[in-house]
Amino acid sequence: LLAPDGSVASTIFAEMSALATRTGAINLGQGFPDVDGPEHIKEAAVAAIRAGDNQYPPGAGRRELCLAVAQHQDRHYGLSVDPETEVLVTAGATEALAATLLALAGPGDEVVTLEPYYDAYAALVALSGATHRTVPLRPTPTGFRVDPVDVRAAVGPRTRVILVNSPHNPTGTVLSRDELSVLAAAAQEHDALVVTDEVYEHLTYDGAEHVPMATLPGMAERTLTISSAGKSLSFTGWKVGWLHGPAELVVAVRTVKQYLTYVTAAPFQPAVAVALADEDGRTGEYFTDLAGSLARRRDLLCAGLEAAGLAPVTPRGTYFVVADGAALGYDDGVELCRELPDLAGVVAIPVSAFCAPAGQGAGALRSYVRFTFVKSEDVLTEAAGRLARLR
Ligand code: PMP
Ligand code: GLN
């Protein structure tokens, strides 16, 4: 967790957001929306505060939120979840990931993730004491793909957890049922657990279907599913997340959570419960509208990147797109991101920040950079205009 010079490393998101503030560049680095989620859900949180919902809630989470998580999983995926024993509310997906890895993996174990991976994964595996192994998501003409040969090479008898993320940050890949099945088969063969980070579950485009790992045959019994109100509901600052899975695994994770945050912020829980229970259908509409509007914004940014001479890989999920700087003569994404505010008044994140030190970030993905498109069309149009200066 230390930088090469021994100082405490800050996350790439903090570094690049500071660069955006310092230079006045448009921040397409850190992924957070510039418009909040539904107004009536905000009102529900305000009402909860006014009603006195301000003291420690139950450790597993407020009952109505656990119930709403179960209802959401049933409504969208046909998954049957017991709200009493199989759900845990967490301080964002980040705490769910942290508590899960600390509960399930330790020295001598291996945790396998895709690479590139969300940056917290490597840090959390390191905190757990386990060894991190990776399956490269390889760039192909049709997008990033999982090669079964790579899965067989990475997963073995020491694998304790396969940590999957689909839709995938940073590439925007939505793993196909076949790709998920390869990972599932490897977990079954080596009796590993699967932890699946599905925070972008509702952000898919062009008819891409999000397939939860727990819906694959034989997988519910070995899978912990993680999601969060941050991405689906555009409340990244509320830090309300959840996980569900077999009761004995949830108990283990809850035990660790007890000593991380003890409980999750009280008044946001009934508000997120209203959203996930969706009694009036407004949340379903919100998910559909958000995905439709993000698909348009994706197209806007991709066209801008294309026109600038950067080669975008069109994502089918998330609110990120990666583009290859080599198309413009930039072999090093880190260098390109450091210069981008001066060259074009835009901030992006090098894909190598999501890679292992000797992994694809030093190889096939060295020249790739990530942009977010969860910004207003005006901001993206302005950014696209500025990027044209790169030509
Ligand atoms: N997983 C992935 C893949 C993410 O992109 C993010 C958001 N940065 C998180 C987890 C963290 O989610 P939360 O803010 O709910 O902790
Ligand atoms: N998930 C967001 C991203 O990948 C924000 C991450 C963060 O700030 N830690 O950009």
C-alpha cells in the first residue's frame, strides 16, 4: 500500500481529481454523476432524519432494506433470497468487498480477479494477507474477452475466492453467460467461493444482458453477490451497499463488518429500501431512463474520442470507456493522463492504475486510458470539442 518511495500512496482517483481542480480541466477521471438520483428518494432520507432515524441501526441492516434487497433480486433475476439470514447491509460496495475478503481469505490463500480490476481489489487482497492472481481481460476486435486458457492457468487448488466484476470497471465489458460459466466451472472444480461485484448491474446498453453469477446452475450456494446504491441510484456519497449469499458466509462477513464500521448510516437505509422495494414502479423507470441516457452520452463521448484520433473500445456497460492512446502516438497512458489537462483540458485515468505492476498495464494495456461519461451532455460536448485539439 506504499508508493515506491515509501510514502503512503493516494488512490489514482484522488490524484487525478486534484489535477482536475488544479488545472480547471474537465474531470472525466473519477466516476461519479453530476446529477443526483431520484428526488423522492432524497426526500425519503430527509423524512427519515426528521422522524428521528438517527441512532445505531441493527448490525445486519434495517429490516425493510434487507427485505427490499431480496425483493429486488427476485424481481430482476428470479433469485430467492432470505432477508432475515442471507442479506447484509454495508457501507458501500467497498465495505462489502473489504469485509468479504477479510472474512474469507488469508495468508496461504489465493484470490483471483480479472485484470484490469477496480483498484481497491488489489489493496483489499493485500490487507487480507492472501496472494492476488489475475485473469487478463484481453483486448480483441470485438471488445475485451476472457480466455478459458487464462482462467485454467490462474485458478487452482489454493484459490479461495474468485472475485468477478461485471459489468466491468474500467473496460465496460459485460461478461457473457459463457464467460461467466467458465469462471463458475473453475470455482466448482477447485471448490472456491465466488464474490461478484455487480454495482453496475443496471447500466447496460445495446441489449447487453447482465447475468448475475448466482443465477448460474449450482452457483448460488458458493456465491456472495455485492451491489450498491451508488451506481444504480446515483447516490455515490450515501455509501449504502449490500451483499447476499448463503447464510453461513453472510454470518462470517457480518462478523468482520462489526469491527469495521459496526453498522451502516441509519437514515439512508429506509430511503434506499423505498427505492429497491419499488412499490410504485418509479425505480424501474429510473433504471431504464438512466441506461438510455447513458447510452446516448456514451455515443457522444466515443464519437469525440474517435474524432480526436484516440481509439475507444465501445463499452456495453458501466459509465466508463477505455481508449488506446497509441493510435495518437502515446505509448504510455500515465504520461498521456499527466499531459491531457494541458493538451486538451480534460482529465482521464491511465488503465495501468487498474493493473498489476508486471501485468497488462506494463504490456498490452500500457497505452490505454479511461474516461467516464456519467456527466451532462453539455459537459461531454465541451470535452469532445477540447479533445479535438489532440489531432
Ligand atoms: N466496485 C466497483 C467496480 C466500482 O466501480 C465501485 C465504485 N467506485 C465500487 C465497487 C465501490 O462502490 P461504493 O461506492 O458503493 O463503495
Ligand atoms: N468507482 C469510481 C471510479 O472507478 C469511483 C472510485 C473512487 O473514487 N474510489 O471512478
